[in-house]
Amino acid sequence: GRSLDAGSGPRRGALSDPLGAAAEVQRTGTAYVAAVAHFRAVVGDSAPGAVAQAREVALAAVHGAAFELARLHPEDPTAREILVLARDHRRTTGAR
């Protein structure tokens, strides 16, 4: 199968202009959603340990994205709410 790291990170030159950076965010965001959906379809409920690990990794990515969005636009209530929810989850579960 494909490595989860295949194609990760910004493409060369993608961050050189705002439109290229925005396109990179869309591309990688779409890839993230597709990867989580694929994992769910493949594993389902059959491997609780793998599901728990994938869930934590997926939530960590959401937390990181919300943190960056909140830094980009601190007054954005949606980004702030997602960030607060992700932080609360980390505190209550001990997730990293």
C-alpha cells in the first residue's frame, strides 16, 4: 500500500504565493478527509486499538489546523471553538 507520508508537506513552490498556498491547503485537507474515510471503510470496528490510534491522530491534526487558523485570524469564532473543543478533548483524555 501507499505510505501515509507519500505526498505530505507543501509542494515545491506552493507557498510562494497566497493562491498557491490556499490550493495546497485545499489539496491536503481533501487528502486528509479521504484518508480518514478510507481508514474507516477498511477497518470499521474490527480493530479497536487501530481505531483508537487513528482517532487520536486525526484529532491531533484537527487541533493543529484549528491552532493555525486561530493564529491566522484570532477573531474567527469557528476556529476558536474548534480549538477549544480539541484542547478540552486533549485534557480529558490525556491525548497528546
